[in-house]
Amino acid sequence: MINATAVELRAGARILLESATFRVAPGDRIGLVGRNGAGKTTLTKTLAGETQPAAGAIARSGEVGYLPQDPRTGDLDVLATDRILSARGLDAAINGMRAAEHTMSTATGEARDKAMRRYARLETEFLTKGGYAAEAEAATIAASLGLPDRILSQPLHTLSGGQRRRVELARILFSDADTLLLDEPTNHLDADSIVWLRDFLKTYKGGFIVISHDVNLVEACVNKVFHLDANRTTLDVYNVGWKQYLQQRETDERRRKRERDNAEKKAATLMSQADKMRAKATKTVAAQNMARRAEKLLSGLEGVRKADKVAKLRFPDPAPCGKTPLMASELSKSYGSLEIFTDVDLAIDKGSRVVILGLNGAGKTTLLRLLAGVETPDTGQIEPGHGLKLGYYAQEHETLDPDRSVLENMRSAAPDLDLVEVRKVLGSFLFSGDDVDKPAAVLSGGEKTRLALATLVVSAANVLLLDEPTNNLDPASREEVLGALRSYSGAVVLVTHDEGAVEALQPERIILLPDGVEDLWSEDYADLVALA
């Protein structure tokens, strides 16, 4: 359970939330909504105890499981299965039992006896924490999230960003925490895994808060909605499901507008009377009283909802280039003994539009990283054509320097652009005032997405490599990205689970991994987009 009392949140000097009091109790399935940058991620981080509120208090009872948008683990050398089992402390017990078994089979005398006693103690601990049934439960959760045994047996550093995020989600769901805080849990999940997650959350006995732009998940799972209103810096609590919330919110907004219209009419009448009475010396005090009544009428009103601001996005006019600005031949990549793909050839012609398809773990992100020069292929080579200018959008935002500010990241992307122009572009992406001085590390997932897209806008790139560019975006911002894709005249190589993004791109070709098969796009491949 989580109890929040008079909580205030700030981002620099900007107030995100004022005096919010609420609770998350067992059985509360809460959808946290609000536009990008409203403070949803900041609120969940604060509830998880990773940051402190500017004012107010947060009390937690029981275990809290927190899935951030960009989870980071300290030790990337641990096996994926051990990372999941660590949620209940099973990893240490299992590894200890294995070590004791090895000693028992190789040692003699006192050393073997000591190993036997240690094995018995660890086995008791293992069984107390759920034993083999818990281990099987963890494997079932992992498989349901698209993590087969071959992935679970690998160290985390060999996995893609999407696979690591699914490992973290599996760990949180396996933890048996009393309260879950889930920030965009469907990112990097295929369609089947999303359906499984919906069913899991619908039957979850504890409480949870979920941030998600997957309307189907929110509609199916939540029984309460918290709306973080960026314009009024309030947290509005609706003790109803998603459809009822939408209806009630519109009713509330109509009521606020009606009350304000009536109050403004009354205030205008009072101010008009006051102005007339001020002309007479004997009526001055009465005029002042009327003016105060008018001001009081207006000051007691709730603000009418303003339209949410949306970043205006247009991808750059591409720099001139040759007929085929990017080519690659005989590419292969392995991590340790795991072969991701081999012998992949491709040629990206000027203005071409290509989608990379394949199941999770097939190497889609890895191929984009090779093309972007972030990683080096084991074999083969990347061949830049005449005039190539790459723009790379990474799903984990690796192109951003987390220790540098928003402004510094932009100036690095466009060193020849003067400060006024840089600030103008940032302003169009809703970064203004002190926001430009925030380190990239503290930005929400949606804000990082906006900043990464802003760096592309000033790049003059003629080949865009886009890895899940619509993740973490609210519906209005997503539509801006899709509109920019439709109108961009340069070449695009796209990795996405978003069927709408593929529809907007109108691809000519697909590359199917891990085999590297190239084919013309047809609607027969459309079903593979969400599954991939």
C-alpha cells in the first residue's frame, strides 16, 4: 500500500504537481494518464522511493515493484534467469546449491561433509522461498513475455535493449510485490505478450499504477484513473474504469466551462456597475466592494482545460546524395556463442522506404546499430555512398548524453546552428525556459523521445534509421511522428511494432531477419509487424 499526503513535485523551477493526496490500496488497478512531460514518470519514480517529493510525505507498506521506462541493472554479466529469480532471492540459493553439489561430487572428508551441510541449509532456504514451483512460475512468466530458454541462459550484456526490458518486467511480475508501479510495460512486447500481460494485470490481487499509451490495456485492466493535469498541476482521481473516466472527464470540463461562463458574466456586470459608481464620490467605497466581489467570483473557479501542447515535427530536408547512399554486404553478428544473424546484404537507395521485420531477438535493433556505426559487425562491411548523412533514432535513447543538458545535446547534434535557432527548435519540441538546462538523464521517456527527434530535425540526414520512434508517445505526439514519416523525402529504415507507423511509411521493401531475406512489401507482411 502507498499513501501520499500533500505531495508536491517539481522539475527545476517548474511545478508539476501541487498538494496531491491519494492512496494505492490492494485491489486498486490505477491508470495514470496525462500528456508527455506532465510528470507521470516523475510521480512513479517518487512513489517508488527513487526520488523525493519537493513537499509532502509518502508512506509505503509492503514490497513495491517498480518498472522504469529505461531499466538499468548494475551487473550485466548475470544470467537473465538469475536476474528474474533474484526478485525473491532464489538466484543466490540455486547458485549456492549448484556449487555445493559440485564440491560434494569432487571433494572428500571434511570438505564434502561441509558442502553437504551447506547444501541442506540452502535447499531449506530455496524451498521456503517457493522452491521448484517458484522456479517454474518464473519460467512461465518469462516465456509469456517472449523470453525462451535460450535467452534466459544468456548474460544480460548479450541481450538487446528490448530483451533486457522484458527481463526486468518478468522480474517485477515474479517478485510477488504488494504494489506494482509500471511505466510503459508494453514497450518491446509483441501482440501475444501484451494480451498475456492484460490478463495478468486483470487478476492481480495487489494494487498497481500503470502508465501506458496502450488504450486496450488500460481499458481492460484499470478500475481507477489518475489524471495528471499539466495545465492545472493537479492530480484528478476518478474512481471508475476507463470508459466511465472519459465520460466523466468531459462532463467535468463542461461543468467547469459553464460555471466560468456564468461567473464571468456576473463579474462583468459587477465591474460595469463599479465603474459607473466610481464617478460619484459618495459611491467610491461601494464601487470598491463590487470590484472585490467580482474578483472573488473569478478567483474561486477551477481552470478550464486547455488543449495540450504537442511538439510540431517535420523531419529535415535531406542533404543531396548519390543514387545509393548506404550499402552493406555479408554482415554477421554474434554475442558469445549466440549467432544473431549472418550474411545480410542490403542497399538503401535515395528516398527508399524499408521496414526490418523479425521476431523478438532476431536482431532488428542490432542491424540498425551496425548501420549507424554504434557497433561493429563480426564480418562484412558497411559501405557509405556519396553524400551519405545518417540520422539515427535509438529506442533506448543511446544517442543522447545523459550527463549533458537538453541544450548541450542539441548543440552537439547541430554545431553549426546558432543558439537562437537551437532554442527555437527546442521550443517547438516543448523545451523552453529552464527545461533546456535539465540533464537528459532526468527526462521522462516521452521527453527523451522528443529530444532525440529534435536532434534528427536539425541533422539534414538523407537516411533515417528509426528504432521504435513512436514508443513512449501520447496519441497526439504519435500522430506528429506519423505525419513526419509520411512527408519525409529521404530514405527511411524502420524497426517498429506499431502498425500505424508502417502504414504511414508506406514501405517499398522489407528485410526479414535473422535470414536477411529481402522482399517487396505486401499486405501479407502486415500481421507480422505487431507480432515482431
